[in-house]
Amino acid sequence: LAVAGQVLVQLALSRQALDARAINLAGRQRQFSQALCKALISTLQVPAPDRAAAWSEIRDILPRWGQVHAALIHGDPDLDLPSGPSPSLAARWAELDPAYRDLARQVNTALSNHLLDPTTISGLLVAQRRYLDLMEAVVSQLDREAHDRVTQVRWLEAWFFAALAVVLCSEVIFIFRPVVRRIRDEIIARERIEAAAAGIEGVTHAELGERAFNEPSRERTIACG
């Protein structure tokens, strides 16, 4: 039970690390979407010579944003993300995916043309706002499931501790206590035997002393006679 408890703790720690990783990356996805929209809008606000830096930032962020999105849904060992989301989390991802694709499409279109149509800014901001709201729901679901797993592990640890306590008490009652009683009985019996032997030896010494005392008296009686 003690070994099983330690295994359980190690598995729980590993799972907590994976949960923390997923929550962190999901939070960064919101930052990536905001950075993409900010960089796109800045291409309309900065002078032409400075727009290259904005487009470069978009080219750098966009593939990472897409990679993490796929990894969070399907898992990725390279990013330490587990596969097989819960049904509730899978439903959240299913709600988010269209919003992600819509926002990614608009960003890719602007990047391909190196031009952001000013008339599409409102649509871009609406898509980004919808993506942020749905991603917030995903992060909340991830955090809720991580908290539920921690609570479950704590209950399991309590059950293991209770079971271990029962086993130890049973060992004391049914194993150690009878052994101690038997050892005590053997010690008492040995002490009785030693006491009896000591008594017999004391009687023998008294008889020998009495005989030694009586022998000279008998000899004197015979001599006088």
C-alpha cells in the first residue's frame, strides 16, 4: 500500500505538470491572437518602410499559433501535451475550432496579399473577440479538470492512508499482540521453572548441612557408649 501510494503521488505530479503546461499554452494562444491582430492593424498605421517588421512578426507568430492549436487538441509529445481530451474539453475545442479557422483565414489572406483591407478590420476584430471568448472557456475547462484531478488524488491518498492504518492495526492485533503474549508466557514459565529449581537446590543444601551437623554428634554418642 505504501508503494502504491507513492506511485499514485508520482503519477499525480506528472499529470499536474501536463495540466499546467496545457493551461499555460492555451493562455499563450490568446496572446498570439491578440499579437496577430495588433500587427495586422499596425500595417495600416505605420509608414511603408516600417511595415516589413509587422509582416515579419505575423509570419513568425502564425505557424506557432497553428502548431499549438493542433497540439492542444490532438496532443503532442514534443510539447508535452497529452492526447485524448475529456468529452467536455473536446466539446469546447469543437466550439473553438471554427472561430480559429475564421481568424486564421483572415490573417493568412492579409499575409498572402501583404495588404489588409481597411473594410475588413471590423470583421477581423469580431473574429478575434469571438476566438478570445471561446479560448477563455477552454482555459476555464482545463483549469476545472486539473482541479478535479487534484481533488480526486487527495481523496485517493486519504483512502490509501486509511487502508494502511487498518492494515497496521490488524498486524498489531492479530500478529504482534499474540507473539508478545506468547513470549511473555514463555518468560513467566521459565521464571517459574528456575524458581522451582532454585527451591529444590535450597532444600538439598539444607539437608546436607543437617547431615553434616548430625554426623559428629552420632560419633560422640557411640564413643561414650
